[in-house]
Amino acid sequence: MYRIQVEKLCKDFRIYARPQDRLKELVLRKQYHRLFHVLQDVSFQVPDGSSLGIVGNNGAGKSTLMRLLVGTLQPTSGTVDIHGQVAALLELGAGFHPEFSGRRNIYLNASLLGVPDDNIAELENEIIEFSELRDFIDQPVKTYSSGMYVRLAFSIATMVRPDVLVIDEALSVGDIAFQTKCVQRMNQFREQNKTMVFCSHSMYHVQELCDTAIWMEKGRIRAIGNSEEIVGMYEDFSNSRKVYSTPDTTLRKPAGEPKAPQDSRVLQTVVRNLDGEIIETADPLQDLILEIQVEVLNDNVHCYFGFALMKNLHEFQSSYLATDLPEVENGPFRKGEIITVQVRLHGLAMRTGSFNLLGGVADPSGLLWYDTKLSKEVRVNTVKGLGPLVMRSDWTVIRGTEQE
């Protein structure tokens, strides 16, 4: 059973150059606006008891989507079907009357959520205790700070036990101690098989609290899937938001760099698994074979080989490996020989993202490069965690009562 179903959802806003154009349009029956497409063709489902995270850059349409889900906005086209009682934390202080006290707003908000007055009275003390606002609960909420607003709103929304909880970045203004309480409450909410939609810029919370996630970009769904996978993709995108030309398979040398006579050239650079298969996806901590194949163009050539993991055309990802070791053969090689050089990489340290392997061949000094070539992109299958890297490790827990 799907608790939430969204089909072909679109939302447009009218943009007017001047305020008076609204009146002119109404009176003259002539268009004085342009349409801004905030959401376009958004479709997804959330099963009963599941949690959905929504991530994306500012302006991607996340908050508009959340408002459409709870009904504070109406779609231009498409449908939103939500079954059951919905509680939402959207704009700061939404649903509060600024002149009312916190206590009166408890009754106002809970009534709007469909809770009978008798039940609100039973929940009142629990809401106040959870919000930690007993000293201020009879003061007008217009005197509250943003953090106090959120404390009260979250306490009400979660204490009335809705079927669907919708949260739009509201926790970001709370202090760390209260955020911890909120996360614990949201985990309890999940354990009760309730449905939750959570929009946040905290990738850790999205990953930990949500089963699936949607990546929004320019009003459309760019990707949807397992929360760990989507968070990894979005982190990788955010960490590499620089403008680069699209790389071809050959890395061009910067202007002014000395060039050696081309005594050899790179035929291919590939990444293989331990079975010898060329791969385009890899797992964190997987052992890999980095391979370069070189053709020798002249006789009596000595070569120096190197590999680098590249984020893009101009930026190293994490590591550089080279054959500047006495045990690695470097020639001399004969004209026409095809040299295949492999190095085994123990435990790929990337947790998320993708890389291209750059293979190169240089003169024995390592300063004059004959040729370089990039492999196809290899995407890393994201695993749970934080940060771009993961380390191979062994854990030990020692229990004792005395120091030795």
C-alpha cells in the first residue's frame, strides 16, 4: 500500500515585472506575466511505513514540493494523494498565531490536525515537557526565538501521532541537544511504521533516517533510489561543482610544459578486477588492477610509467603511483614492443563518487612525458558513512576494571 502517491506533478508561478501588472491583467484581460516552472513532471510513491528523504541545491523546488504534499499550495497540474492524518513542519512558525501564547497555540495547532480537545488536554504536558518551554509557554509566541518556535512546532507535530510526518529543514535552527531529541523521536516514529518525508541539507540525517531519497534539480527528479546511494551521488556532485571542459581520452599538457620526443605512446588505460575483467563500477575497499598498455616507437627506449586517480581533467582525486622503484623494469625496450604494465591497488579508499584512471609514460627522469591517456569513468558503489574516503580497519574492544 502506498501512503503517498504523486503523479506528473507540475507547479508554475506567475512572475510580474511590476505589482500593478496584476491589476492590469485582471482588468484588461491581457497577459502581463511570465511563467516560472518550479516543478515539472514529478512522480513518486512512498509505501506505508517508509521514510523518504529529499535533497538538492537551493532553488531545486524542494520546499515547493513539500508545500504541495501538505496542501498549502495547489498544483498547476498533476495529483497528490496522501492517505491518513498529516502533520507538517514547513515555514518557521507556520500555523502559529503570533499574539497567542504557546499554550493556546498547542490547542490551535492540534485542533487543525484533527485532535479532539479532550485528547489535546492529555497531551499538553507531554508537549510542553518535550519542548522544554515550560517557563515560556504562557508568553506570546511572537516573543519566541526561531529555536523556540521549532521546539514547540516539532513537539506538537510528533506528539499527536500523525500517519504522515512532513519536515522541511525545520531542525536546522534548533540547538544540538534538541536536535538529538528530535532524531530520537523520528526514529521512534519509524519504529511505529509511520510514514515520513524529510527534506534537509544534512546528508547524515537523510542517510540515517530515510529508506529512500529523491535528488531534485531544477524542478525535476534527477535521481531516486536507496538513500545511501542517492546521498553518495549528491555528495559527489556537490564536491565537484566546478566548470571543466569535457575530457577526451587524452590529457592535454599545459602550455609551456617541456615535451620529449615521442619514443612511446599509450594505447589504452583500463581498470580491471582481480578476475581480469575491465570494470566501470567498483566497491569501496575493493582490490583493483590498474593497467596501461604502451607501444614503443624507437629502439633502446627507457620508460617510466605512472598512474593517477583523477576527479576530472585537471584535478587529482587521491593518489599517484609511479614506477620509480628499482625492482620495476624500465627497459631498454625495442621499437614495436607492446608493454603492458599493471599495479595492484589494495583496498580502494573511495567511499563515494567516481574517478578516471590516468595512465602515462615518461622518460627515465619522470619529468618529460611521452604520452598520457584517461580510462573510462569508474563509478564507486556508495556505502553507508560520511566523507569521501573509507579506510580498511580492524576493531578491538578491551574490557577491564584496572589499568595495567
